[in-house]
Amino acid sequence: MRLSEADSQALAGAPPAPTYLEDGTTVMSWLNTRDHKRVGVMFLASVIFFFLIGGVFALLLRIKLLQPGPFFVDAISYNRMFTLHGVVMIFLFLIPAIPSAFGNFVLPLMIGARDVAFPRLNLGSFYLYVLGAAIAIWGMIHGGADTGWTFYTPYSSTTPTQVLPILLGAFILGFSSILTGLNFIVTVHTLRAPGLSWMRMPLFVWSTYATSIIQILATPVLGITLLIVSVERVAGFGLFDPARGGDPVLFQHMFWFYSHPAVYIMVLPAMGVISECVCAFSRKNPFGYKAIAYSSIGIAFVGFFTWGHHLFVAGQSTFDAGAFGILSMFVGVFTAIKVFNWVGTMYRGAISFRTPFAYICGFLYFIVFGGMTGVALATTSLDIHWHDTYFVVAHFHFIMVGASVMAFLAGLHYWFPKMFGRTYPEGWGLVAASLIILGFNATFIPQFLLGNFGMPRRYYQYPEHFQALNVASTAGATLLGFGFVIIFIYLVIALKYGSRSVPNPWGSKGFEWMTASPPPTHNFDEIPTITQMPHDYRTHEPPGVIRVA
Amino acid sequence: MSHEAEPLGLPEGILAHHFSSLDRQNEAMRLGMWLFLATEILLFAGLFTGYAVYRFQFPLAFAECSRHLNIAAGTVNTVVLITSSFTVALAIHFARSDKPRAAAICLVLTLLFALGFLGIKAVEYTEHFHEHALPGKYYAFEEVKIPGAAMFYSLYFLMTGLHGVHVVAGMSVLSYILWRTLQGRYSSKYYTGLELGGLYWHLVDLVWIFLYPLLYLI
């Protein structure tokens, strides 16, 4: 790739400071690091590992569903597998994926800081993640749980399977998530570089900030809920047990008070990644910067008042259901504002159709579809028909896989040169992206249809006339799986053999490209002074900064 | 790296490399602590919600069970905890006026009060065990036999138990701070660590101030 003028300047001006990858190469230097970039890379490796495990569970489920009757696994194993698929994908992959991996790596770079506010706490958050994951995996090996990832009482407090270690694991993972969120909020408040006002903050920082608010305010409620269920299992306290005067619906309220905002923990950072990539690959200033920034906060805020839409058929009053339904639709409004602005950013931009841009296209299509079905599901009357069917499964996979995983992959490709100083093979990237987007549609569009015809989720057997659509879905999942395997292979090869990247291969004006790629341990030789908006493509200055002489 | 704003005479290793000044670092530490306290409040909020729901459902049983708690012990414990909050505040005051020895004495007093609190709580728990006033399925208290009584004791043990865990956590924090005080880390130039430990202890105290009327004074 030809060096741009800014790149050559950066190369010529940069002293040969060791990059964060070269600064200590022993295992201990990684395990004992305080460097946010190394913590981010360790998170990235872990979440990808768990994504593969969760993906294998998903494929096994789809193989069983090829046949309407008993096939491949027995019913109890099937129940365990969908539980583990949910637990692994949500607590071990989606929640930490973008904030803890990419957020840790690029957030301090984007705001011109040398590290996050509490580097030791940051490492502690990683070890809590490892501990929580280890306990949960231990539980899975010793039998696993069959409650679904939602742990609904009183089944979860009475089933003989290993629910306890998984509850405990999720409890600890929650604290990892809280500490990361706390660290980011304090970092954004106290460590912004001179000149970086709130209205100049990169949009990824805005959305990560909004995510952190949810992580801090919602996760403790999940913590106490899981703790009560654990105590109930061990000591029969009966808080959620109707036989002892307890109320299982109270569990649902408390669980969804966390778990619905948790959806925005998964999707808000994804929106941040897309905001960055849309600008970089359209070479255009963000259209409606303030609208995108404030709508992140809007989603975080309104997300706290929507949990009741999970309880439409759980004996909630009609008034409550209506109120929660309307509040839930506000999320659609804020999301639509973002989609409008992303498309507005692309309009008349100089689009370069690289792999991240392919994922942006997939993301936009999936979030519009997933979002619109979400608004439909928030309508009480429709939800009563679709409740607990494959329609819901397809809807939330459109958001969680369609939106969040597409954004994760966009970010992975966009920041791969930033993190490792190597380039990935563009051709293979586009092949894999096409496979994934096609495979995804083939997997989940049949599920929308199945749900509408009335096939309930989580059932081991189904009537024979549903078989054709189930086979189509499994075929799609296989394509999807191939796509991920291709990405995994070429990225691992690129880590070692990829050609060396220039410091800013995309010519991006995002602030994280102010420093070298991969960055030196202390990020900046001198803390930059920010004089521009992020992604300001009207000038030919290097991103964000005019260094003060 | 230069730290122009670094005050003279500060012990080694207080100002981290990535902060431009001590003021900025203190601001970050305080904000971090307040956010952490918010998460603690939300952790307890789950139990308070449960309490609200079941008290609304079983008002008679809750009132009746509350009357069988040891109100003297609860009241003494409230006084003990409030006093310990005062001694922590004094410790911060003394550290700020460069009297580390007095600060250390106040911290020791706080720890003793905390132990006293746990002792009284242990006596109460023992009484409950003897009376079989136990949570959920173990409930066999002879004196209150209306539905909802077991639920009261479930909540009572969960709430005071979780609070007790926080007392122990607070004591560990205060012990660490006591050790740091004896090392001479805190002075008028820097006392944020001590201040944050104090904040945490105030939270432990504050939670009890809500638990006491809700459980003992219905």
C-alpha cells in the first residue's frame, strides 16, 4: 500500500520506541501486565475462544433439529446444550466482546490517554472473567444446566442439574463487567486529552460510555438475583418459590431488569464500532454527530424501562403491558435515528468497499430487520401470538448475531492492523463476509417463518411439516459456521505471516490512529492536543491533532 | 514524563504514570468510588424490592415477626455503627491535619466497633437458631404461625447476612488502610485512599440505617 503523506511523516518522526507487543515477551509479562492494550488483546483471545465453543453448541443443536423426532442427542442433552449455548454466547462472548476487548484497546487511544484510569482494576476484571468462565465451564463439564440461560424459577431452584456453578460463574462474570464499565466511565471523565471536549469525543467512546452506565446500574441487580436463586437452591429460602409464598414472577422482573438492558450492553458498543467504520470507509465526516451521540445515551436510558415486555404473558396487568410496550418502541426510535445518520454519512461519500464495509452493509440490513420485528414484538397483541416461538429466537438473533457479531467482525478487521501491525487477506475477508451474511439469512429467515407458524422455542421435537424449514435453517447455520472458520484461519495466519501494515492503512481520521500501529506501550510520546472533530475528512491534517511545537 | 504539578514530599508511588496531576488522580479515584457505591446500592436494591413486595403481601406476618426480634440488640447495633462512622470521619480529619497516630487510633476504634456489631449480631442469630426462627423451609418458630412469617425470616437473614458480609469487607478495607496509615502514607498532601475507605464504611453504615427500621421497627 502506498504511504500517504501523513503516514510518512509519522514514520519519519517516530523514534523506534518498542511497540506494546515487543515490550516484554514472556508469558508473565502478559499475565501481569497493566497495559490496557494487552488486557484488551487477552480479552479478545478469550472471547473468540468462547465464541467458537458457543458456536459448536449451536451447530449441534441445529444438527438435532434436522429430524422432527429423537435424533443425534437425547432430550436432556438437548436442553443442556441450548442452555450452554445461551450462557456462553451471552455472558462469555457478547457482553465482554466489544467493550472489554476493543473498548480496552482503543478507548484510551481514542481519547489520547496513556491508560485507563485504574489499570490494576482492569487486569482484575480480566481475571474475574477467567475465574467466572472457569467455574461456569466446570459446571458444564459436570453435567451442565437445563434451565435455559434465563434460569426461570421455580424450575431453576429445583432441577437436579448443575445450575449452581453456572449461577456462580455468571455472578462473577457480572463483577468483571461492572469493573470494566466503572473504569471506562472514570477514564472518559478524567483522562481526555487537552482539547477533547465531550462534543469532540469519538462516537465509539460515546457508545461505550452509554454501555458502561448500563453495566454499572443493571449488573448488580442480576448479581443479587442470581445470589437469591443460589441461596434458594442450597437452603430453600423460598423467595421465588410459590410453595413457600414466594413469587416466581418477581424473579422474572428482577432478572429482566438486568437482562433487557444487557441487550444494549451487547448492541450499543456494536453501534459505536459501526459509527467509526462508516466514517472511515466512506471517507466522510459523521452525519448528525450529536444525534448519534445522544441517541446512545437515549437507548441506555430508555432501555431501563422496557423489561416488562418479557412478561406480557406472565400475568402482568394490561396497563403495565401497554406502558412497557410503548416504552420499548422508543428504542426503535433511537435506533432509527442512528441508522438514518449512518446512511446519511455514506451518502456521497467516497466508499471503499473493504471487508469492514461489507459487514456494515450486513449490519444495517440486520438491525433494520431485527429492530422492526422488535417493534412488532413490543405490541402486546402480536407478542401473545409470537411469545416463546422461533419468531422471538430469530428476532433476537438478528440483533445479537446480525448486529453485534457483524460489528464485532467489522471492528476486528478495521482494528486488526492497529492491534497487530499486520494486514489480513482482503479477498478472503470478502469471501467470508459474503458467506456469513448469506448463511445468516438462510439460518434465521426460516426461523421467523417457523415461529409465525407456531413452532415453540427450546422444544426437542416438532411436527413433521416443520422439517423443511428446519433443514433450511441448519443448512444456513453450516454456511455461517464455514464463514467463521475461514476468518479464524486467515486471521491466525495473518498474525504471523500477514504483510506489515503501514501505521494508518485506511487513511482513517479516527483518533485511535493518532499513534503508531501497533502502538508503543505508553501510547503517545507526548499527549496530543485535539483541535478537530473525529473523522474530519475536510482537511489533510493527520487525525485529530495538530501537535503543539 | 514530567509531573509539574506533583507536590513536594509525597511518598513514592502515589501518582500513577498516566495521570497528569495528583488532583486529576484524586478526582478519578473519588468518582470511581462513588460509582462503585452506586453498584452496591443497586445490589441491595434487589433485596429491598423483595422486601417491599412481600411486606405488601404479608403485612400482618411481617409486623408480628418484627415484634419478636431483639429490638434492644438492634438499637445498640445502630448506635455502635453510627459511632464507628464518626470515628472513621475523625480518622480522616486527623490524617488531614498530619496526625497519623491519632488517625490510626480512630481506625482501631472503628474496627473494634465493627467487631462489636458482628458480636451482637451473632448473639441475635444464635437466638433465632434456638427459637427455630429460620428462613424458608427450616422455619419452625412456635410463636408466629401465620403465612409469610417464613418469608420475613428469609428476607431478614438475606438482608442482614449480605450486610454482614459487607461489614467484614469493610473491616478488611479498614485494616489495609490502618496498615497504610502506620506506614505514614496519608498526610495533608495525600489522604484520598483513607477517604475512600471511609466512604465505603459510611455506605455499610447507611445500609444498616435502612435495615434497622424496616426489620425491627415495623
